[in-house]
Amino acid sequence: MTSDCVRLRNLAFYGYHGPFGAEKELGQRLEVDLELRMNLEKAARSDEPEFSTNYAEVYALVREVIEENNFCLLESIAQTIINRILDHFDVEGARVLVRKPLAPIGGLLDSVEVEIYREHPRR
């Protein structure tokens, strides 16, 4: 596994996710951090976009998962994002962190977050 990576940080979306009716009805902000593990040597040497990953396509994939679906758990959101990344992009592995800043847990906190790391099964 290479130590090269591309990171997209603090992607923000509005979605209708959570185990409570109010969360599914009113919605809330969700934030996502991504780390895509891949060999970046060819892209770096050539300075050609075709040898890297299209960051706008990655962003659009995450937006689609969050804005066009309804999940109860952050774990399900994170797993869906990582599965789609591994299916659609030439990466060796990926890490996704999904954060819910205003999680309704009855107390003060910065956020609740779930992080999942997976390696590409065919590598």
C-alpha cells in the first residue's frame, strides 16, 4: 500500500438522516472528510489530470449519497460512501469520516463522527 494520498476535508451537505423522526423531517448539516490512498507518482511527474482522481467527481459522489438517500446511522452513510469510492475510482484504499455537528444526544458536544477505512479488495 502506498503512502500517497489525496484528502478532501470538511465537505458539507444537508441531509435527512438519523434514527429520530425530527432528524428525518427537518434534516441537518453533515460533514465529510475523505482520504484516498493511491500512487500519485505518475500524476506528479506528468502534471496531467488524467493520471489523478477527479476531485469534483468524488465530491459529487459524496453529495449524491448524502442528499439523495436516508439513513438512520452515520455508519451506513460512511460505508456507502466508501463502497462507492472503491467501485468508481482507481484507489488502493480510502478513509471516510462522517460528522454530525448537531447530533441530538441531550448534551453539549462538538460533533459525533464515524470513521471507516477500507482497502480495495482487488489490490
